[in-house]
Amino acid sequence: MVGTGNAMGVPVTLAQAYEMIFGYVLLNDWSARDIQAWEYVPLGPFRAKVSATTISPWIVTREALEPYREMTPPRVQPLLPCLREREAYNQDLALQTLLEPAGAAGATSINRTNQRYTYYSSVQQLTHHDIGGCMMQTGDLPGSGTISGRTPDSLGSLLELSWNAHRPLALEGGEQHCFLEDGDEVSLRGACERNGLRIGFGRCDGSIHPALDPFLEHL
């Protein structure tokens, strides 16, 4: 979350972008994959991303996460000079997603990953966003995108976990899911833990409800 903005037309450095960040939340930008597959050629994600966004209940400040800073992953290709970091801008933030279908006896942990795997840190993303002079304002909430790790159980979305519906995900109780269904509850959890100190983000919970008939909405 942006704490201090920048002026229109004024790009920022990595160090300035770091100081602009007030804090972090967990964020689930729900995706309607059936719509997204249809529209992303040539539009990219558009209407598929406008249904809802869920965030965790409180903001963890940048200063609170200082002890957990980590370097970004090794680079496949050299970055632009303005994005080449010399400091650690990721965090050792353990992340978990739980999925509970309607009527299930409990939730299933479907992935575990870590914010340290983010290829472009939040600082680099903010710098790149501002490189053309785009203005950020206090309270703006940029999202990092899906955070996937290096193992099959650390993939960050159901689309990846189910290999685009080719490998259904086994849940507690014997159910299998490829994509989210009506009644499903999704919970994101995240915490930094080191030397006996733990900082959590609270639960980022949301559920899927059936779409209403447009005619019924006006009754």
C-alpha cells in the first residue's frame, strides 16, 4: 500500500519507491477464468478481473517487515538499469491457501509458497509503474500478481495447480476441483517468522456465490 505518492510526470528510483511504501496486505484478485480465456486475446485480463478483490484485515507496515528482507531470485536476463537492485526488497513471507467446498468437513491446504519467490519485488514494480511519470497517491493498492514457487505444491493459482484443468486437485473428503465452484470458501494466510518472532497478516477470506439472474436483481 502506497503511503506517500509522487508528482505527475516524475519517475522514482528504487530507493524512493521503497520509502513510498507504507505497508503490505494479503490480496486475492478473484479471476473468472472462463471469461478470461475468451477475452485475453487480444484484450488481456479485463472483465475477468472486475468481480471482486479481497484483502486481509490489517496493514503490516514496511518497518515491521525489515528483519525479514530477502533478495529477489536470480535473473534470467539482465534488468533495465533503473530496476537493478542492490538491496533486498522481497520478504521471507510464508503464504498458504486453503479451499473449503460447501458442505465439506474442513478446508484443504492447496498450496504453500513464499513472497521471496516474487521475480519483481514490490519496489521494482512500483518503480516500473512510475517510470513513465504515472502518479501514485496515498492509499493506492498495487497487487503483486500470482506468487508461485519452484515446486508443484507452491504454484500460486488453481489454474496452475490443476495444470489448466488437466490434473484435478484432490481435496479432503474425496472431492476434486479444477476451478472454483459455487459455495467454495478460499482463505489466504501469511506470516513472517524468525528467531521466535512471528508477524501475521490475518485471514484473507472470501466465498463464491451463485450469480443472480439480472432480471431478479430488479425485483
